Amino acid sequence: MSGQLERGPVRTTHADVLLASVGERGVLCDFYDEEGSNTYRDLIQDADGTPEAREFATRVGPVPGPVLELAAGTGRLTFPFLELGWEVTALELSAPVVDGFRMRLAEAPADLRDRCTVVQADMSAFSVDRRFGAAVISSGSVNELDEAGRQGLYASVREHLEPGGKFLLSLALSEVAESQPPERRQELPGQSGRLYVLHVSVQPAEETQDITIYPADETADPFVVCTHRRRLVPADRIVRELLRAGFDVIARTPFASGASGRAGHEDMLLVEAVKQEGAIPAAR
């Protein structure tokens, strides 16, 4: 069984209010499923992952051997990696997202296409027929997994790393449920020019947040309401889990992703872990 939160739309209170207000025009979907894929691509595909990709590159090296990217989405980080000269195996679970990735890759220069392999698989339990000098996972993706799923992720990564291989994770510094506002709302422009509303509601006791994304235009038809539930796992907990899973955590470096809109604001933490040799230490 996957360690990810169950896919399928979450019936958030906010989504229910919206759907009741638009009647038959309303469509409820998960952000990552087939019906939500158009919204996902419109918002995510052109998101600039270059600052985050450069932080990874400073730890991996300018032109490393093959790199495994987990939860690659439609390539927010993959394409900057490829432009740096990397060879990347990009792993993603969602079939509609993988289709979007492959469409985008088909339009890329041949040199980039030739250095990218796309694999549809669950990051909590995967098998790829090669080993890597480094594995990377971008911010937020680890929080799609429950504790058992994260253990599966660490074990799968460890099996696929070369001796001494690095596992690099970017984590949000503020990823603690109690530190989040109970609700927040903001408008997000899509690459199509359409405007969306993002509504986030936090449940501190469950360490989760419910995400609702919908058109800012109240007359949209269909009125597509995308929802998703995501965990809020503190970075310190991830570090402790890595240590128990057979990694040495050798660096924790704050950096500015640029997503906050505040120049120089360090909102992310890059965790650098190295695969231990020999037996995995007992849980402690």
C-alpha cells in the first residue's frame, strides 16, 4: 500500500460552500488527478525552480553522474537540472502529471530530452534498474507521505544510491502546524492568464493542511474546484528519521527559494545526507 495520502478530492468546508454556490457548473477534483491536471499545468508548469535547483547544484556538483529526482511533477526542477548538464531520472506517481511532463519534454531541445528518463512510480516504494550518485526531492513532496511512506522512501533511496551517495532534500523552515495561520487566501496567476484563488486551512491536531484552488472568475463554466490534503512535517523530524534510516546528515543549509516574494528571505532548508555503509542502524 502506498504511504501517500489517499488520492481523490477532499471535501473541504470551503469547497462545499463554493460548490453549493455554483450549482451544476461545479466540478470537484484532486489537484493531481485527470480533471485537475489542466489547473495543475496552468499553475505549476512554468513555476521557476531555478533558485532551488541551483541550491541543489552547489551540493551535488556542476555536472554529476546520473541523478534521481523524486516527485518530479512536470519538471519545475528537472528542466533547470538538465540545463545545467545533468543526466536525470525523473520519477513521478500521477499519470496525468507524467503525461504533462512528457509533452513538455517532447518540445524541449534534443540534448535535454536525451539526458532525461521519466519513470511513473511511487516514491515510497520504487525500483529502477540503475544506481545514482545523488537523489533529490523538492520542498513539500516528502509531506505527501505518512510515516510508513517516508520510511519506504528512505529505504528505496538508500537501495538506489552508490556507496557514499548523497540524498538531498529541500524542506520548508516553517513546516510546523502550530506555526501556520489557521486560514489564508491568495490569488495566483496561471500561465494562460487565468486567475485562481488558493485557500489553505490548517488542522494543527492532525498536522495537515487542506488546500482548495478554484477560479477567481465566479462565472467560470465549468467551475473547477481542486482540493488536496497535505501533511505538515517539521524539518527536525525528517532529519531524525534520516538518521534512523541509515543516513549521516552532514549539512543543513537555509536558503531563499524566492517563493515568498521577499528578497533574501531564507524560507527553505536544504538537508544534505550521505548513505551510511554497512547495516542500517537500529531505530533509536
